[in-house]
Amino acid sequence: MSKDQIQKYALIVIVAGAAIYGYVFELYLPTLKSVGVLGVELQSKKDSYEEAKKKFADYEKLKKDAKNAELELFFTMRRLPNTENQSECIKEISRAAAEYNITVQSFTPGKSAPGKSFYNEVAIVLSLVGDYNDFGKFITRLGYSVRLLNCFDVQFSVAGAGGGASPAKGSVNMVVNLKTFVSTQSNTGQARYSKKEDTEERAIYPLYRYSGVIRDPFVSIVLEESKALAENINIMGLRLTQVLALTGKNPTFVFEDSTRNSFMLKDRKFYTKDNLFIQGIEGRVEGDKVKLMYTVENIIGQKEKYFDILK
């Protein structure tokens, strides 16, 4: 091989080496490093996105919990009396005792003590004699008192212990500690419920809505633009859970799906629990059944379903 050829090949090797060196160190490695940095940034953004999604889900849950807590608070505050009316407590307790064959031997009210920010607590000690099963019914009855009587401690002993007349079979002595609650605030319409009104309102709560002095649970339903679509609701998977017969109004039917989402049928129109009118589903009563049906064309499969009305 001549000297010129050797120099020529050497030049080719040098040029090729320089090209490879330039590609590796000036292009490939910097690009690889940039890709690695971008990968880290991408993973960081993915983690941030997942965290944001989780926070949003938590926020929606907290918002819903806060709304439920607000309704619970409003529901309770409207029932709290403004004064310590012991005579009304005695009437409530006496009526429940007479209904379930409980003998009230003593009624000892305590002094008002601070409770939460919007109410005070008044302790009441009762001495009772009666059957254990009847006592359970008696306490349950007080739990539905309009005056919000709460039992927090009970002590039992054998009736007639220590002498005296023989007790009836199965009867026991009971010392019961109750609490009743008195509002420290003043609210319009507070503590003015009859037993019938209170029972009716409890039956439809938490679907109940207030609007000034109008006591209509569905007064806030907006019938304008639909915000829920019928094709997103499978009426075949619903079950009828309640029939709400409001005074002077047509019955309202409450339905529930498999995930415990509530819906209601009122005057042939279908709504979500949040009072969103659902366009495309209607219903009506046929004999002893309620019929739900789709009224839109893009529903595939069965178009109607019958539900037995709860007795």
C-alpha cells in the first residue's frame, strides 16, 4: 500500500472518528439527557394531576358533607324551643309513658347548662317502673319528640326491692337521665311544629327544602332547562323506596338506584335528589302500581317499568 493510500485511509478514519465523537457527545448524549429531564417533568406533572384529581374528589365530598351538615343543623335548630317549658316536657313524657304502660314515679329537672354555640342543655332525671320491652318503645317514642328529648343514661333495678307491694311480673325500676335542648338563638317559625307536621317532615328529609313561610318540600324545583339527561339513568335498575303523601298534595314517589342515588316522581315529572328536572323520563300511577317510562327515542332496550306501590 502506497504512502498516499495510507494517508487517505488515515484521514477517513480521523474524519469518521470525529463524526462519531461529535454525534455521541454533541447530539446523542445531550438529547438523551434532555429526554430524561422531560421524562422526570412528565412524571412530576402526572403526579400533580393525580393529586389534583384526588383533591377535587375530596373537595366534592367535603362540599356535599358540608351541605348535609348545614341541612341537619337547620333541621334541628328549627325544632329547638326558645324557653325551658318544663310543662311541655312533662306532657310529652306522660303521653309516651301512658301509651307504653310506663309508670312515672318522679320527674326532676336540672338547671340549664351551656351546650354548643346555639343551644343550652337541660338535664331531666326520671324514676320509672315498667316492663323492659315497653321501656324500649317508650325511649324510642321520646326520640321522635318535637322537643328533642335525648336519653343518655339508664340504671335498672328489680322492681319492689326493699319491701313494699309485689311488682308486676317482668317490671323493673329505672332511673333515666334525659336531656332536652333550648335554643340560644331566635329563628322565624322556630318550635311551632305539630306532631303531624314534624312526622311528615322527618319522613321526607333530606329531600325537604324551605322557601320562606311556604312549607313545600319541592318548591325549589326548577322546571326550566334540564340539567340531567334521561339516557344517563337506567330506570330498570331503580327500586321504589318511599311514597310521600303530603297534606293537600299528590303523592311523591322516591326511587333509589344500586348506588343509593335518590330520584323522585312528582306530578308525572322525574327529578334527581338535587331537584334537577330529568327530561326524557315520565311516570304515572296505574292502579296499585307506578309506571316509569322513557319518552326519548335514543334509549335502547326496554322503555318502561312498573313498580308496586308500597303499602
